Amino acid sequence: MKRIGVIIPAITDNLQTELLDGIFRTASAADCDVIVLTTATNGLEFHIQNEIMEGEESIYCLIERAELDGILFASQYFIKETVRKFISEKIRKSGISCIDLGGTALGFETVTIPQDEAVCELTDHIIEKHNCRKLVFLAGPEGNPDSEQRMAGFIRSADAHNCTYEIVYGDFWKKRAAELGNEFIQQQRDLPDAVICASDVMAVTLCSTLNSGGINVPDDVIVTGFDGHLCAMSNFPSVTTISGAMSELGRAGTEKLIGITDRNKHSDMHIIFGASCACVECMMDYHTAAMLVQEQIQKDSEATDMLEMRINADVITRTSRVESLSELTDIVDQTAHIIKNYKSLYMCILPDWDSSPEQPDICTTKPFPKQMLCAISKKAWTSGEKGSVFPTNDIVPLLAQPHKPTLLYVLPLHAASQVFGYCGFAYEKADDFTVSVMLFNMMSAVANGMRFLRHRLYAEYLQRKIEEASLYDKMTDMLSQKGLLIHLEKQEKANVRNGIMLVSISQLAAIPNRQNKSIMTDTVMQSELLLANAIRLISGHELQTARLDKQTFAVVYPLETSDTPEQYAEDMMIQLEVLIRKMQEGSAAAFLPEPYYVCGYVTAPAEKCISVLWDALSENQPKEKGFAGIGELKKLRREMHKAPELDWNLGELAKRLNISKSYVQKLYKENFGISYIDDLIAARIGMAKNLLKNTDLRINEVAVSCGYQNPTHFMRQFKERCGVTAAQVRKNGSKKETA
């Protein structure tokens, strides 16, 4: 089934409805759908292009996505030139064929309809029935095609009846009609028997001006119009006019667009007789009856509006406090009956309407995405159904299914410039649709409900961010104590066997100027960061680290079945001390933090596990003075073998152990069977052998990597200890690899 798109702004009068009626009657007879892209407001030329108008006009971006077989562009109803150009660009970009119903100014094909015959018939009636011989024709702008046709029909009738007449050019609007009326009142121009106007607006304005100046219509002068506008029929006196031109225009445009011609067609244009040509008898009775009918209509309307406004106010209140999209669509389902005469409705929103919660006021629809989410589809007076994602080129899901020719109005769903999608309303006929306050308010309420949901998501996003931030230490990016407890609880649920160690700083070695408090404070802070950096360097994807207070850290590590927490923790401590020493050597700091630790199994509850370890850490804090014992010396030796390339010296070991240099040498020999210096050389030579065999480093580079400042000294010492040169070890290692 083919689809015809109609581009038109807010449908606010009967002529636009008449145009759409002509389009749909012709299209449905040819088995075509009619998709009306429209708005609830139409910005005037002097209006600033504000956010509301941007949101309204976003619906025309659907031109780029919708699958249409042709477009009818009612450009005459778009007041702002900028909007006309914007829509024209969208149509050209889409490549869809287009008929401009408003003329040729925008460069599209257009259509014309014969209007002279109807005006000729009306003029015949004025001359023959009312014996008018002196006539004035109030035309539109000079050269305007519609005005020229209407004027031609008038002239043909006037000439056929040998009447005298005058042509006065106007503007289809009020200004020139008011000026002409005043010219008659002030006797600057002779009063004719009848004035035939080329538009109803000019006719109504002329009637009003003449009556206010003491010239009675129709007793003193007859006035007629053209268009069949509601303003002519509701005026007093009602204006005799010609109706059906817009219906004819819609039919002609549709026939040209889809390539058909109705050979048996009859014109929809006809005369509607009113009181302005004295064709209504008993004027006073007519006036009295009209006033009574108008009064009753007003009362009925007020009573109905009061109920509908109350329902609408309830909708606005409810949508402003929704907590989910489902709740919002339920409100639409329950209250859609306030929109009159629709057959079915479709609330189509952006599938990612709830994405990017950190930017609650941004929804991108230029262009619309390739898919939309039908949040709810609903037939009148039945329960709605929640929908799913569908291709945007189908516009609404209904059009992708077998169906009868459908008249669908599509309006933007937006809150100011924030566009959430659009709503489609299917109607039986064009007369059933109207841009009512109920429709406008409901669309606004739903859009504001979606904006409220976006801001709710934003608030939840901020809360999550705050909670996430509380789980991490800002300075080190490790877990906070709260974050660690949550991690341990998750590990417990996963039944993972973990060990945990708490590491802190007991004292600082080699601190100059201990009396200076500011230096002391800076030094302590730097030592905390040194420890934190060292922990980060050894932590891998299997480890989880946390900062519990300024200088206390936790490391959680997985354990195999045969592992104990102490084995893993001791090895990790050696790595930490080596890393701290390496980082301290590369800085200007003249201090060295001395960490200590406690460890154990992770047990439940996590909070109690941490508390017990923390108490143990406080109890096991090393004393600031006195020899720590052989265990500390052994730990220092392991540290030295781990990184022999560092600048180890006897004085530093003595400071770390709080004993004299000679006592260090004595204890070292007694416990390890080797002197401190020979043990250091052995460790460096062992490291050198490994580098010579397993790397491509040059011998000079190997020497430096092992802590030797002088390569010659390294090579001499290597040969003395190993019996072969470093070059021979490198050569033999290469042969083994080749073999």
C-alpha cells in the first residue's frame, strides 16, 4: 500500500481540514494511506525561534526516515519563511517526489484548480436574483494566480450582464478591506450595489467596517466572499461564500502525485448562501435564533470543557510524579478518551530515551533514529498494548500490517526543545481531528512526564556516583574501608578462599631534621604515598587493595588449597620493601618508610575480620628503638637477594636494625656462614649470570643492572668468583640455545 505524506502546520481552521479531507478521500479511493506530519502550534514571522517551536518543528525531521511514496507540501500555511526553507531542504534531501499546494515559490511542482466558474455563478446570482448592476470586485494581490482566476469569473459574468464594475486590488487579508469600507463610509468612493470579495477574511472585515459606519449589509450593499471559511458562516450577518476550493486543491494535488485522473469527477466547489446577500428571510428572527443557538452551544461547551479540564489537570498531576515508563503509558491508556474521535493511537519514543543519564536535558532526534520504540498502541475505548522496537520508516507499527487506507496524524512528543519522539493518531475522516486544548495538554503532560523520568534517572545516576565515590580512596584510587567490606562480602558469597594482610608504617629511617615539624609532616605524607605506590605496583588482577586510614593498607589475595596466608604475605612484604627502596633511590627524599604487617584468612563477617586484624596490627607495632631480632636480619637478607642491584651498605643495615656495624657483621657471619660483603657480591654475580644467559644486554649493561658502577671491576670480580669470563658465559649460553 502506498503512503502519501502531508506536511502542514497546526490544523486550526476548517479550510485546512477541508484540504485534508480532499486528500484522504482521493488517496483512500486509490488504496493509499495519508500520513499528516503536523504540529500543535504555528510560529508567526515575528516570533523568536524559541525552544518550544524547535520542539514542534522537530516532527518534520521524520521526512528523512519515513517511507513515503510522495509528499504534499501545504506551504501556504507556514508563516515563517525559515521553516518553509527548512522543510524544503528535508524534502530534497529525502529524494521523495513533492507537490507544493501553496505555489511555485519553493521550486517544487504545483497544481491549480479552476475557480472562475464558481465565481461566475455567484456573480450571476447577485445580478439576477438581487438585481445588482453596479459592482466592485475586491481582488487579491495583483498577479496572484488564484486572484486572477476568481477575477476572471467575475468579469465574465459582469460583462455578460452589461454591468458596470471596478477592480480593487487587496491582500486576501484585512487591511485593504477595512480601507475600502472606510472609503465608502467617508463617501470617497461611490457605494456600489454589491462587493464581490476574493476571500472570506476580506468579506467579513468589509461587513464589520461598513456596519460600524452606518452602512447596512445587505440592505444598503451586498457583500460576498470566497473560501467557505468558518469566519464567514459564523459572522453576523453570515457571508454568502464559495466553499470547496480547498477540497478541490487536495484532490488535484493527490491525483497529480499518484498519477491518476478521475474522468467522472464533479467539482466540490459550491455556493453557501448567507445573510450578506439577503437570501435569509426574516432577518430579526434569524438573528434571534442564531443568538439562542450560540448561547446554548456556549453553555454546553463550558460544561464539557470543565469536565475535560478537570481530567486533564489530573493527567498533568499524575504524569509529574511517575516513577517508570510503564506507569506513564498506563496513564495514557487510562485517560486517552479525552482526545475525541480517534480510532487508534501510537506513542513512539526514542529507544535510547533513558541513556546518557548524566545529561538529562539532551535527546537527539536530528535525524530520528532508524528504529523507534512503540511504548503503547491503543484502539479507542479498549485497553492499550505495550509495544516493541520497530523500523522508523514504518512511522507507526499499524502501517507495517495489513490494513485499510488510514488517515494518520503525527505530532511531536516534546518538552520545549527536548524531543522524545512522536505520537500517531489514526482517524476515520479529516473532520474528526482537531488541535484541541485537551490534545495539546495531554501531549505536553506526557512529554513532561518523560522529562521528569529523565531527571529521576539523573538523580539516581548522581546517587550511584556518590556511592561509588565512597567506595574508593580519592588519593590512591584504592578501595575505601567501606568498599573493602563490600568486596569481602561478595567474595564470601562466591565461596572464594582468600588471605588478607594489613600493612602500615611503623617508623621512618634516616630522617634529617626530626625537630622540624613541617619537614616531619611532609616526610610522613611522602612515606604513605611511597607505600601506596609500592602496593599498587605489586597488585595484579588477582589482588584487591584498600586504604583503611592514612598509613594503613589492606591487600586481599587468593589462596590455593595448600597455601597459608603467612607464606604469601612474607613474600609480598619483601617485594614491597624492594620497591620502596627502588622508588626512594630515584627521589630526593632522605628517608625510608619501614612497613610492618599482620595477616590471616578472610573470615565472615568481614567487618569483624578487619577489626581483629587491626587490633593485631596495633599490638604488633615494632618498637622504635632496640634490636628487632634475627628475624628482621633474615628479612633484610631476603630483601637484598631480591634486589642486589640496590645501593646496599653496612651503615644502612645497622640503622635499620638499630645496632652497630660491627654487631651486624658478627651476626651475619654467625647466622649465614658468610660475610655481609661476600653475600652481596654472590647475589650480584648470580644476578649477572642470569642476565648473561637469558637477555641480550651488553656486558657493560649487565654490570650496571647488577649494581656495579665500573664495568672493568665487574668483569674482574666475575672471573675471580666464577673461574670464567662474563663473555664466555654469554657465549656458552648462546650455544645451548642454538643446540
